[in-house]
Amino acid sequence: MNFYCDHRLYWRIVKERRRRLRRHMTKAELVLWQEIRKRKLGYRFQRQTSIGFFIVDFYCKWLRLVIEVDGPIHYFQKEYDHAREDWLRRQGYSILRFTNDEVLFDRDRVKEKIREVCRRLDGDLKNSPSCPPPLGGGTV
């Protein structure tokens, strides 16, 4: 039996899943989205977007920052979440995780933590050389 799956079909299914997740966000995801959308924190975030084979809750491409909001389901899929987070970190992504309760009942602290991490990551980007020094030293 051949289990070959056409990659176009796979990505069509993933695209539809992302749409469904955007249409049916949890209350905590919706609350956080209202706080970070339209560059309210100074950076553009996307919601329910793909990175590799994973769909992440929120993503800032410029900073390579993933924000996850963990609801009750995450208590039962800790191994999956851990493997997913390991893969994302190995690819160079930073990850922030918040529980539903943190987002719903301590919104200001969550926003401040996101702001703090964004500033740190942005500073790291601005302080990193845009290209390696020329061979043999010297200036460009």
C-alpha cells in the first residue's frame, strides 16, 4: 500500500486548519491578539501561522519570536509541546509561553513580558553585524 501524500494536498489541509484556528480562537488567544495586533507593541505579529510543520499561536517574523497560549489541552500533550519547542529553538526561534489564566487575569504583566522580550531581541538584532568582517580584517 502506498502512503504517499501529495505535498500540495497537505499544505491545503494545513492552510484550512490555520483558517479554522483563526476563526475559533480561545478567549485567551482572542484577548492577547487584541493586545498585540496592528503593531500595538511596535512589532507585527501574525496569528495561527505555520513554521515548518507546526502551527503557532502568534509569531513575529522580524524577531523570530513565537508566543504560545496554553489552555487545558496542553496539560495532556506536554511531550509533544516539549518536542515542538525543542525543534523551534533549534531553528533559531525564541518562545514565550503563557497560560490562559495569565492572559485573562494578569494581562498587564503578560504585555510587559512580551514588550521586554521584544526589546531584548530587537536590541540583539541591531547589535549583531549585518555581514561578516572582510577576510584579512580591516573595515568595509
